[in-house]
Amino acid sequence: LLVSVVFTLKFNQRFQWHEFLGSFGTIGVAYGGSALIAALLFLTVQQSGISVLLGALPVVAMLLTTVHYFMRQQEAVDAARRGRVEAAEREAEQTAKHLEALRESEQRFHSAFTHASIGMALVSFEGRILQGNTALSSLLGEVEASTLVNRPFAEFLLDDDEPLLRSELQRILAKESETFSIEVRCRHRSGSEIWVGLHCAFFSEPGSTAPCLILQVQDINARRQAESQLNQIAFHDSLTGLPNRRRFHTLLEQALQSANADGSRHFGLMFFDFDRFKLINDSMGHSAGDEFLVLVSRRLQQNVRPGDVVARLGGDEFAVLVNRLEHEHVATHLADRLQAVLREPMHIAGVSVTTSASIGITFSSMGYERPEDMLRDADIAMYRAKSAGKARYAVFDQNLHAQLTSRVRMEGDLRQTLAEGALHVAYQPVFNIHTNQLQGFEALARWTHPTLGEVSPGVFIPIAEESGLIIDLTDIILNRACMQLASWQERHPLLRDLKIQVNLSGNDLAHPDLAQRVERAVRDSGIQPARLTLELTENILMQRVDGAMHSLEALRRLGVGLAIDDFGTGYSSLAYLSSLPIDSLKIDRSFVKGMREGSKENEIVRAIVSLGGTLGKVVVAEGIETMSQFMLLRKLGCEQGQGYHLSRPMTTADVDKLLDYIVMENELGADRFASSGMLPFVRH
Ligand code: C2E
Ligand code: CA
Ligand code: CA
């Protein structure tokens, strides 16, 4: 019983009677039995003598054996108990060792964390700094690492870069990724910005149950600066420091992408062309031109809104990307403001110079896919502004787009028609109003488009002029008309005095080989140069007269006649009129149209006729549509005329018939037309 109590005390257990009886009940019975037997033996030996002991010996031996086995069993139980105790002790020891190792590792981590040369921070999932190291605090210009604690990391980022960090954190939270690396700009305490490489990963701190994020923040300012220097060289204009065409293209591309991704983000594009740049460059020299560009670029930059981008695309072409456009008005107001700022005089090379710009505007809402398309349309709008009188802006709209696509198509079709020689010529007879004699024909270009049918020269001539096709077109009409005249003269020698009139455009007049081209046409056809009259509109002539004097003189020497077309619609200086080698004036049909007894137009025609008389020029009226116009012109003494009343433009076959008819009448000697006051007009 005593031994059992010692054991239970040692193992800090409660003493249980039934357990005690279960373990030692048998041994108690054995001891009780032995004592009883010993007492019996003692009494028996006293009564019967020592020999009884012999019979009792085996019983005693059995008893001792039982006790012996019992003790052995008890020892085994104790040994098992001791083993369990030892195992528990070993385990406790190992746990302690493990804890020690952990503490060491934690210490190592913290020392690595604190003394790392790279900025580090443990950040909660909401982005709050739990702990930062010295490198980070000095990177950000904070006094010490502890001041970082509990502040949101995003607080140190530039506003523009914040969303990037937030979206990356979001991805980690959503378990879409486990780490991320980004490059963002941080704000130093001094206010300057620093580029940092940010690497973020999951982190579970030893000993702490809640995982967090570990941020590694590396100063990459030096690398970024080197990059931006390279960038500056590759993507910026060296003169003005503005983004160059390549850079602008990229920016435009990005802007288009984000505008197309988010339907509510619109932006505008302005294309500038300075109306005076060429003049300044040519007359004041290139360095003055450079100075001009720098001044202009500065004015643009100072007057756009903060998010807008000004770029120099080359030469005097500038572009502005008008970001975050709530309404198109914002861009047009900006254009107005820039116009006003640009108009202010600037001092270049000691001279006060003023300038203005033609601005073309287009909007991302037109649904562009490619930056070049957007630039092209802004450019087109700029040309529209330029041709509308410069110093203004024009907006590219659907209308212009539709016009343009059909124009581009028309240009291609016209090119093909010219290459195939499929252009026709119509001939409109010109008569002497007093003698009723046929004087000649005006050659007019005719184009039958494969799908559109007849296209008016009012449409295709401007296209030919803008695309440079006009030179070929003029050559075709010129050569055909001369050949045709030669063939008519050959057929009817009586009509050898017939003349042909061919229209020239401004580009022809500016063409250096004009005289040679005309000479070739005259020579190839074999007509006399005096039979050919070239018509130039008053506007073209007056605009280009200085540069064209040389050509005009050469044509004059060649012996061909020159006429001013649409006379009265332009602004002719009388000084020019008398000095120019011009033979005839063609009164514009708008005046003829308004001719009535006593009307203003009537007086204008009268004045032109008298002017022609004074200057010794033949006066021709065009667009005669009625008998009364014809009679009034005759009364005013206008010498020649053409118009629907007399004859519409005709095909060669119709001209052939007309000529046959005239010759026949002539041969008959009858002058019936003159007596009737009627000319042999032909209606289709
Ligand atoms: P334009 O040189 O003034 O030619 C006369 C135009 O008046 C022609 O129009 C002719 O068909 C039209 N016309 C003739 N009589 C009358 C009339 O009684 N009433 C009215 N309302 N119109 C009349 P078209 O053929 O349509 O030519 C228009 C313009 O296109 C021409 O005006 C000319 O400037 C230009 N053009 C035509 N052919 C050529 C060409 O071969 N070369 C160049 N450079 N221009 C051409
Ligand atoms: Ca004409
Ligand atoms: Ca005309």
C-alpha cells in the first residue's frame, strides 16, 4: 500500500482503491494466506513436532514463487511508466530547441529586413504598412522607419501610379497571382519624384498566424533617367524639345486604345500649320525660322491644359492631343484661344513678326482604329481651314469623310481613265454675234465614269488639280483639240480660219514646261499657232501673274492667243490688264444671265465691252441662254458669244454635221441666218 501511494504521488495521480485492489488484491490474499499457514504450522509444530515442516515446505516454496513473479510483473509496469515519462521529457526538450531555432531565424530575418540595402515593407492586404525598414524610410525621405508604420503605402505613390498598384493588389487578393513586379513613381518627402521597382509577394511571418504582403522597393531612378535621356533623343524633337512624330504616334495609339476600351473617354486631335512659316524661313533665314518654331511651340505648350500633349511632327506641323474631352466645345474653344495667343506679335531676329495658324480638328468619337487615320483626317481638316482662308480652324466631320472617300475613289478612277485615254472632248461653238459666222469652238473635257455616268468638270477638274493629274488631262485635251481642228480644216478648206479654245488650270500656268507642251501640241497637229487660244480664269491669272509672266510671254512669242475666262468674277488690276499679253476677255455667264434692259449686269457688260474696246481685246460673252440676251449683247457691241441658245457643247460627230451644213449653205451663197438674225444653233 505504501509503495503504491509513493507511485501515485510521483505521477501526480489520484489514489484509486479499486485499482489498488485490482493490482494488489491477489498479493494481499497471498500474504494473508501465508501468515495463516505460518500460524497453523507454528501451532502444529508445537503439538506434533518438527517433522510436520517437511510437508509444509512445498507449500512455502509455491508461495515464494508467486510473490517473486508478482514483483517481476510490477517492475515491468514501472519500467513502461518510466519510458513514457522519458519520451515526454525528450519531446519537451525538442520543442524548446525548435522554438529557439525559430527565434534565431526570426532574429536573422529581422536583422536582414532592417539592415537590407533595398527598401522593404510588410504590408497588410489593405495596403497599410505594418513595418518598414531603414532603407525604405531613407528612400522616401522619412526620418525613421517607425514613421512609416500604419500609413497606406499608396500614400507615397504619385496619384497617376496609384491605380496600377491598387489593381495589382486586387489581383493578389483575388488569388489571380502570387507576386507582382511593377515600376512606379514615389513621392520623396522633399517633393521630388523617384522611380522605384516594386516587387510584392505573399509573406507569412514566423510566429504570426495572419499572412501579409512583403514589398521590396528598389530605387531605379538612375536607370530611369538614363532611359529617359535615350527616350528624349529618340522621341523628341531636338529643336523644341517636344515629342516628335514617332512619339506622338505612340501616344495617339495609346489614347485610341483607352478611348476604344472605355466608350466615355474621348479626346481630340488638332493639327497645326503656320500660315507664315515658309515666308519667315525664306526671307529671314533658317535660324529665324528655328526661333519662330521654338517661340510657337512655347506658346502652344503654355496654353494647353495640363493633360494635353503638344508635339512637333516636322517642319511647321504641330499637333495637340486634347485629352479627357467632356465635350467637343472644349477643343474648339482651345483652338480659338490658341489662335488668339499665336496672333500676338513675336520678336524674331529683332523684327516683330505676326503669325496665324490653320487648325484641323478631329475627335476620337469618329471611331478611329489607327493613329495614322486620325492624323490624316486632322490634316485634311487643316487643309479645309487653310483653303477657307487660313487663320481658322475646321472640324473633320462625316460629311468631309464621305466627300473624301468618294474623292479618293474618283481620283483613282480618273487616273485610270486618263491612262486609258478614255476622256472625251466636247466642242461648244463660238459665233460672231454680228456676222453670225462660226468663229470656232471651246474644247471642254468630258468624263463618263464607269458606274457614276457623266461626271461634271466642276467635280473632276478640281480633283485633277489637287492630285496633279491636271497636267496629263490638259495635255490630252490640248492635243485632241488641236488634232481635231486640223482634221476639220483639212476636210473643209473654207473653214481654215476656225479657232479652238482650250482651258488651262492654275497648275498648268505654274508648270515650267507649259510653253513647250503647247508648242508640241501645235507642231504635232500642224495647225497655225494663232488658231489656238488658251483660256485662263481671271482668278488664276491674277493670283499667279508674277510667277507666270515668263510663261505668258513665251506663249505669246509662240503666237497662240490668250483669253481671260470668267471675266468680272475676279479682281483684275487694270494695270495688269493692259500690260498682259491677252487677246480676249470672256464675260462670265453670271453677268449674261442677269442681263435685262437697265439691270446692273447689263451695265457691267456694257463696261466690259467698252473696256475691251479701249484695251484692244476681243470681248466674248458666254452662257447666252435666251434670244433677248443675245439681242442685248449685239446691241452693246459684244463681238462674240457662246451659250445654250446658240449651241450646247457637241460631240465631234455633231460638229462634223454642223460644219457640213455651214459649208453647204456657204456654197449655196445664201446668208439666211444673218437675215433672220438667227445663228445656226444645234440642240441635242
Ligand atoms: P468654262 O471654261 O467657263 O466653260 C464653260 C462652261 O459653261 C461649260 O461647262 C459649258 O458647258 C457651260 N455652258 C456653255 N453654255 C452655257 C449656257 O448657255 N448656260 C450655262 N449655264 N452654261 C453654259 P462645263 O463643260 O461643265 O465646264 C465647266 C468648267 O469646267 C469650265 O468652265 C472650265 O472652267 C472647266 N473645264 C472644262 N473643261 C476643261 C478643261 O479641259 N481643262 C480645264 N482646265 N478646265 C476645264
Ligand atoms: Ca472656258
Ligand atoms: Ca467661263
